[in-house]
Amino acid sequence: MTSFSDLADEVASLEQRVSDAVFDAVRAQLRDGADDAARDVERQLARARRSLQKAEAILRGVSTD
């Protein structure tokens, strides 16, 4: 069975990948000129990142007693 700490580590890794994608999206907006579609992608990625951060915090707070 996977421990909650291990799951939290996996979620943190995924959050980092999404965070990198957010920065890539912002860089593309700056380079290519921001359009509505690019802004929507950045917003959706940012929401996903925040949700992953919350999930990690919850998993780290789970007691295994």
C-alpha cells in the first residue's frame, strides 16, 4: 500500500510540472502577444496547480494512526 506521504510527494511532483506549464504559457503569451485562448489556458493551469497544492497539504496532514 502506498503511504499518504508517498502520494503527497507524487502530487507535489505533478504540481511542479503544472507550475512549469503555467510559466511556459505565460512566456508564450508575452512572446506571441496575449490572446483570450492563451489567457484561458494559463488560468486553467493556475487553478489546477492550486488544487494540487491543496491536495498535497491534505495528504501531508492525514494521520496514519
